[in-house]
Amino acid sequence: MTNTQPTRLQPTVRSCPFDPPEEYRTLREQDPITQVTLPDGATGWLVSRYEDVRTVLADPRFSSKYSLLRSGGPERDGAPVPPPPGMLLMMDAPEHTRLRRLLTGQFTVRRMRKLTPAVEKIVAEQLDAMAAAKGPVDLVQAFALPVPSLVICELLGVPYADREEFQQTSATIVGLDAGPEEFQQAQMAMHGFMHQLVLAKREKPTDDILSELVHSGELTDEELAGVGVLLLIAGHETTANMIALSTMCLLQNPEQLAALRADPALMDSAVEELLRYLTIVHFGVRRTALEDLELNGQQIKEGSHVMLSLASGNRDAAHFADNPERLDVGRPHSVHLAFGHGIHQCLGQQLARVEMKAALSALLDRFPTLRLAVPVEQVPMRDNMLAYGVHELPVTW
């Protein structure tokens, strides 16, 4: 890569809480693969079109390796930074393949759909508590966060009584404000918490995913702890933000909310549309080129960082017909990028769909007069987090 720092910064400032930065529309049309300074100060290529994003995610010449993403490229001197054990999001084949194979069977469509009654029961209990509290309430703390937290705790065998500890620690890990020391301490605390749980499952297994993985005999304790941390953080952070942000978005789009209330059968398509339209991966997904290559006419040098804007790709009119900038809960299904693509596509996507459908269906049915309790501009957005959403969502009914 060149040592010259690009003058263009990756767009990060939103003018609307539900849209990616406006500059992406121009980039898709005029400069879809452009050199930028990334939010952490590194230089990289920003990819904004759907097909280009999808191409990179499926191309093994672009690496997810932790050491490359941290060091800037294979050409740099010095010892590479080892990936956290079990963190398959930061691995390439064959290490990634081994871990992915073990986990795929735990998150099948059939198994996740069988969870629907249990998820619906959790949703109903949280709505009962929310109704008893009366409005206004913070929907994040009262509903959006507890539902996926309870579900992932049940699946992994994590004591829900420990939720405050792991929620606070995971918020530090996925935030952008923590310094290096605070971030490292949070990582160590989360891995320590999970490592103790792994030891407990080895001594006394229960009916959960972590116990099954422990007693498969194919993973070390360090790998098990890493996998557990990944599943725990991803299992509640992302879905909680999607539930809260989706609710806010529907309340701000009353004609779409009315259409959904009038025809609850639209909920499946509404969930897919909200996933596409909101795409909460805030900055994008990062890869490193393993060799000199060409991407849609642009020469990419070995060691170059590439940032893939999933949010921009999901607004690409070349792939999504009929004005992708508009929310349409009845939009015909077209494959979106909210869960990524390729070998790193989100393992828990079916679980997220089950949770979103159960949560939004019951919430809208239980509270037909649900509305924001503050002006929309007063809702604090998660601009400082890797997973976009709202910090709080005051609602009443």
C-alpha cells in the first residue's frame, strides 16, 4: 500500500438514523472502490456496491486473519498477533473450517424453528413485565435486550443471573470509546468468565450447546472459551439492536406499520426488509488482500485492507429494484447482505429471524398504541459502537 494517506475519510456520519451516510449513494454511482482513511486511522479500500461486496466475501484471496487485520498486511515485519483461540470470525481455512463444521450443526434451520415456542414464551413474559411497569419505559432494557439475552443464555447454558456482568463487558468490547487497556481488560474478563463456565460444563454437563461442544472432545478449553464468548456476544448484542431499532423505524414509518398490523402474514418479509434496510454492522466488514489482485477493474495490492460496506450494498439499486432507499415491508425477497456472505456468513441468522419475528409480532399485537415517549431526535443512537442501534428507546402506549 502507498504511504500517502488518502484525503477522503470513510463516511460515518448519518443524517437519518435509519440510513447509511448519504455519501455512499454517490460512491456507488461514481467511485465504488475507493481509497479512504478508515475509522481507526488505517488506509484501505472502501467497497460500496452489492456485487463487489459479495465478490470479496466469497473470495479466499481476501483474508479474515486477525494478525493481518491488526498488522496491516503480510509484508510488515515483526511477529504476527495471534488470533484469540476459538474466534472463527478472525480465521481463514483450514482453522476456520474445523470450527465452523462443529458449530453449523448447532444452528440448523430446523433446530432454530423448534425453539420458536420457547422464544415466544420468553417474549410473552417480558411483555407482561413491561405492561405491569406501565409506560413510559426504555424498550431496550425492558424488552429488546432481555429477550435475546435469555435465549442465548438458555442455548449456551450461561446462568442468566450473570447477564449484567457479561452485558457490560461485551458493551466495552463492541464499543469504540474504550482505550487499549480497558479493551484488553474486558476481553480478559469475558474469556475468564467463559473459561470458568467451560470447566463447570466439563465437570457437570447440562442440556445446552456449550456442554455438547465441551464433550465432543474436539476443542481445547481455550478454543471453547473463545467460541463461547463469540456466540454470547453475537447472540444478544446484534439481535437486541435489531429489535429496538426495528421498532423505532416502524414507529417512524406509520404507513408501513399500518400495513403490517393489517396483514400479520407480512411479518416474514418485514423482518427481511428491516434487516436489509437497517443493516446494523456500522462500518462494515474488513478483509486483507493476500496477493496482488484486481477487483472490478481496480488493482488491489497484497496487504491492502478492504472495508466492505454491507449497509451501502443493501441500498444498491442495481440489485434491489423499486427504490431500495425506501422501507417496504411487503418487498419481494431478494438476498441481502445483513448477515454477510460466504464462509463467514452469520451462524445465528436463523435464530435472529425467529427472535425478531416473535418479538415484533407480539410487541405490536400487545401494544397497539405503542409510540415514542420522546421526540425522535432525542433518542440516543449507537454511533460509537460496532453494532449500530439505540442506547435507549423510551416508549409509551
